[in-house]
Amino acid sequence: MLEDYRVIDLSDERGHLAGQILRQLGAEVIAVEPTGGSSARRLGPFAGDVEDTERSLHHWSYNRGKKSVVLDLDAPDGRAALHRLIAGADVLIETCSSEERSRLGLEPHESAASNPALIHVSITAFGSTGPKANWAASDLTIQAACGNMVITGDKDRPPLRVGTLPQAFHNAASEAAAAVLIALHERQTRSGLGQHIDASAQQSMNQCAQSMMLAEPTNAVMTTRIAGGANLQGIDIQLMWPCKDGHVSVTLLFGLMIAPFTQNLFDWVCEEGFCDEAARDKDWVNYAVMLLDGREPVAEYERLKGLLTEFFATKTKAELLHASLTRRVLIAPVWNAEDVLDSEQFASRGYWEDVEHPHLGPIRYPGAFARFSAAPLEKLPAAPALGAHTEAVLAAPLGTQALPSHRAPPPPIPRSTT
Amino acid sequence: MKILDLSWVMAGPAASRVLADYGAEIVRIESETRPDGARTLQPFRDNVTDPHYSGLWNNMNAGKRELSLNLAKEEAIDVLWDLVAWADVVLETFSPGSLARMGLSPDAMLERKPGIVVASSCLMGQTGPLAKLAGFGTMAAAISGFFYPVGWPDRAPCGPFGAYTDYTSPRWFVAAILAAVEHQRATGVGQHIDFSQAESAMHLLAPALLERSINGRTWERAGNKDLVHAPHGVYPAAGDDRWIAIACTGQAEWQALAEVIGRSDLGGLEGARRKQRETELDELVGAWTRQRDAVDAMITLQASGVPSHVVQNSDEVSVDPQLLHRNHFVEVAHSTQPGGTTIVEGTRFVLSRTPAAITTGGPTFGEHTFETLSEILGYDSDRIAELAAAEALE
């Protein structure tokens, strides 16, 4: 779908996902790497635990189907080549510090001057300007800054990040890909012009705090962390339970939309003799309100949680997942990477892409992130070897060619007046 | 761009919210007989559990218009068809098959309007043995592998807060929708998008999936520890439940940290050695932070270039100078909240030439029913009265 567009990906591991998404959608993506390769190539883990710039699983994951061009950006020639590439591109993605941006002549006004149609994306920890723009940051510290961390974890231990894998920059990079398409749509349908997109990992990751950072500005109670659940104005709402062979996520919530599912669960629990009819027939629509205003004692809710613990202990993850489909309850298993890879669901949808690697054979990757009925996403080859496309890309007359007419931006169209 | 938005709760509305920020015209469908679950979720303005006071609802739906339709009524389905004729994009998050039962399958829409983009998002995708798994992003996060590695090695997983994939998947969903719109612009061909929240989210775990399939290892819970770098953790500061995150990923950062905590003798420890002595180094760093105010410690560490940040809750996030600089909290008009305004979060990325416009909070029930029917669909008052009499607008 984006086959007519060219992306220069000057980012590192913090931004590679943005170019990967655009590549999956069909764009040509040229990864510009320093001599010695992108820092992502030195990030473990490595295939077969062999530390090698061609074996980083992180680099492999987010650079499939890209072209690799090595440029020495400390040398005038390298910088000139970069600018020639940018002059012929539709999109530039970078994760530079403000000092690097200025050294490379990549301030947004500079890139816009050389290519007015360019969509220039900066992905940084806090945004490219502002009081923290130059702060030292890492994925962990951004998760602390954005509000997500304080509500994640066990209440008697330090707050936690999400996952063993970095997430904050991936949130920003995926958001940046969406932003590129917004800017591209504007360019193609209205102005014919590019613009600068300033993405902030702090703000993108803040989305995952589920609007709870609005508590103080709207005079609401701030929440805090409880393991496997949420804190509702001081009441611990439990959303995860141990079961016979692991753990399950259970949406045991209330209100008009969810009450029918909660009812189905208690029907089942009662059917199997783990609770009486009085517990089964509670007013699940208004249950949260009743807990908050005291009509339902918190001790009674705690007792129900205990009954459920006994009930779930008799069931396996697979039985509970099956019940989600047959009994209309809201339960999902806590799966690990092995479970995910073994799942019939993803296999039956043809989600996995087995990609040929030289000397290593086919390797299984997450595949198309969506299925398009008219323009299905193509399976992508492995990440490029360092510099594999340097010669071919630099030999092409980039930046001097006129835009092919079919991708030439149309004249501006007046805004509709509805 | 005109969008008929049949999505609800979070994953769908979070996507259309981004498009609304940048100028898309969104008509949301909701019925008071089947309210959107986001209206029942905290935080609530002034702690009032009113369906129009949910901060989450307002944040997900800022800038959208709302038409009240009871989709159980045949007459309401006729209105939907008129909106399909108006829209460039139809967005829906029903469980697979629900639209078809209403007579509005993606195929039927494409047959009547070949250029339309119909975007369906659900937990597991429209096909496969688990297609019908109903639920929320908490469940998609659990089943796609996000719960398992979040937590402490000696305890049960605690999982990310809330419905993690409801927030990560909309980025891919927006990209998918806009790519299809671009395809339509270039070729005239519309299409159906079958989007699985779990499948998009799994890209965030790709290296862990490769590690399993290539190296046979499963990533276990590790608190805040990094696989390679140390020190890397969240350390206690003075006061109750006060914490500071500190992460050394390079030698210079560690040397600076060692100096700040008065242990420059250890500044020469290189990466692998630091990882080996992680427990000891964590204790040294914690002993230093514990005696200090979290903000003071952060300022001292930042002055030396050490990646660090206070673990902030809403009271600090809402006055974070960087977020204020980025206009992260925006006061917008609201028709029923005190003072006629509420606060929502701003756009998370800044477009330099066509900035976002965020002016209203989430709509109240059927707030724009009349104007949608009369202005967008051109219905006259008789037609609207008929719909009302048929209870289709409830």
C-alpha cells in the first residue's frame, strides 16, 4: 500500500520499530548505519548466544526487509550522501539527541529546506524541546516518569516496569509510524508539504497508564499498585488468579456491560458447589457502587475472592480458556513465549513468518499485524547484513529524480464545509 | 476523513481519538441501553461515579460526536446504512460475526460501497479457534505473553497495569486504517482490515519470541533488572512509597553514578563485572537514595548525566514541567461537568504544520443525535420523529 514511498531510517533500537511497521505496509526503508553498524546489532540476546553484529535478535526483530547502507557521518562525504538520500525521500526517522541533530544538519528547518515534502520524525525520550529534552534517560526511567510504573507491581515492593523488554520507546516508535501516516495523508490530500513529527516516549508510554494520570487534575483519588489487579478508591480489585497449572487473567468487574459475564462466572462457580445462591445472585451491575458506598461490606467481597481462589485451583488454564468460549466468561490464560508459539490460534491464522537466514535456516517471526482483504501484507525477508545495500543505493540517482507522477502530491483541495 | 465509529471501551476509541485530534470527523454510536464500559471506569471527576465524569471515557472520546442508536431496532440499522454511505471508514470492535448478524457484514458494506475501508479490531482476530474470545486488553495482554514476565522471580506474575494491549494496539490499528485509506486514494479500492490486538502487540515481544524459538529460553520475571546492564533498578527514597528509577547502560554513566554515591573506587568496574556484582551494587545505590528526597536525588544524578527519574504518580505527572511544555493536559469544553470544562490528555506527538486541535471532552449520551441526523444525514423532522417513536434513538 505504501510501495511508492521511501523512508530513510536513521534511528537506532529506540526507533527501528517505526520503520519496520512502514516496511510491512509496503514502503521502501533504507536503514542508514554508522561504520561498525547500528547499536541495535550489539544488543543481546544473540542467536545461538554468539555475540555478533549479524546475530542480534533485537536487530533481527525490527529490521526485516530494510536495506542497509553504511555511511560515515563523521566525514563530510558521508554527511553529503545522507543529505542526498534525504532529498529523495518521503520520510526520515531519527532518534538523535539535539546535539547530534544539529551536528548532522538535521534540524527540522534544515531538512524541510532541502526537501519541503519530507516528513521528518524525531523519536526521543521526552520530546525534542523542553526542560527535560536533554535529560539522560533509559526505558526504565521513562516508565518511571510517565506514570505507568507507580501503578504497576506488588504494593509491598518497588514499582515495576512493564516487561523484561524495553517498552517505552517501542510505544513511541509505533505511535510515530501512525503519525507518519497522518502527515502523509495530509500531504497527499491537501498541501503537498511535509512536516516535523516530534514523538515523546514519555507521552506515548503514559497512554498505558489508562488515563489514571488525570486523577489529580480532575480531583479524583489517585490509584496505587496492587499485584494482578487494580485499586478502586482503596479497594483491591483482583483481576488475576492462580489456577491448577499457572495463572489466569479474569475480568471480574461490574457495571451494565460486564455484569452479564460476571453472572455467568458465578453461575458456574455455584453449579460446581463453590458458592451458594445468595453469592451467585448478587447485583453485579451495581456491585462496585455498593462496595464504594458500603452497602456491600468489603469483607464480603474478600470472601468471594477466596471462594474463587478455591474454584480456580481446580481448573487448568486450558479448561478456563475453553469456558471463555462456551460459557461466556472473561478469562484468559497467562501465557509465556512458549505457549504463544505453540498456540493453534496464531498458527491457524498464518501469523508466523518462517524466514530464511543464511547458514541458520528458517527462523520464526511475528508476521503481518493486520490482514487486509485487498492488499495483503507481504512476508518480509530477514534483516539486512551490515552495509548490504550501500553500493546499490548510493549508485542510484536519488534526490535528483523528479517524483513519479502517480505519487506527486495533488494540488490542495479545499476543506469540506460539512 | 469521515469515520463511522462503532467501537467501544478502549482499543477502538483510542485509535479514533488520535484521528479526531488531527481533524477526522467521527460519529460514534452508543445506546444508553448498552452504555460504553469506559464510562464505568476510574478516574471520576470529583470522585462522582457519573457516566459523564469518567476521565477515561472523556480521554478516549475527546472531539467525537455521538449519535444515540439502539442497534436492536431495525430502524437503527437503516440509519447505520446511511452513515456507511457518508463515511470513508467504518471502525468496529464487536466480537467477530456481530456486524454480520445486524446485516452489516464487511462484505455487504464493500458490495454497496466498494471504496469503503472497514476496520475490525478484536482480541484475537476475526478467524481461528479463539476468534470469539470476548474481553479486554487485560486478557489480550495475558494471552499474548505480557503478564508472564512482569513481576518478581519469587512471586506470581503481577502483569502490567490495566488493559495494556488496548493502548499499544491502537498505534498499529491507526497505521493500518490510514494505509488502507491511502490505497483507496491511489486505486479507488476499499477493503476490510482484520486486526488482532494480540498479534500486533506480539511485535513488542518479538525478541523474546525469537529467543524462545532459536535459543530455547523463556524470559522469566526479573523485577526491574536488565538482561545485561547493572545497576538497573527502582530504589527507595526518603518518605513513604517514594522511589527513583536509575539505569546505567554504559561505562560513563556508571562512573558518574559511582562518583555521586561516593564510591568512585568502583567506577572502573566494567559491564560484565557490574552484572556479576549486581546485588552488592544495588545495595550501595539504595543506601544512597534511601537518605535522600527523590527529586533531590534525581537532580543530583541528572547533573552528572546518570539516567534517572522519580517514579511519578498523578500529583507529579500533572505538573511535570516537560509534560506542561508539551501541553499534555488540556482543558476542554464539557456539557455537564462543573464549570463546563474537563481535562483530558493532549496529543502524544506534535505535528509542526498541522497541529492537533483538542477542544471538547467525550460526548454525553446522544449529545449530537439531532445534529448528526439533520446535518450529516439530512433527515427532516418527520423522519427523526419516526425514529424516535420506534425507540431507535435510545
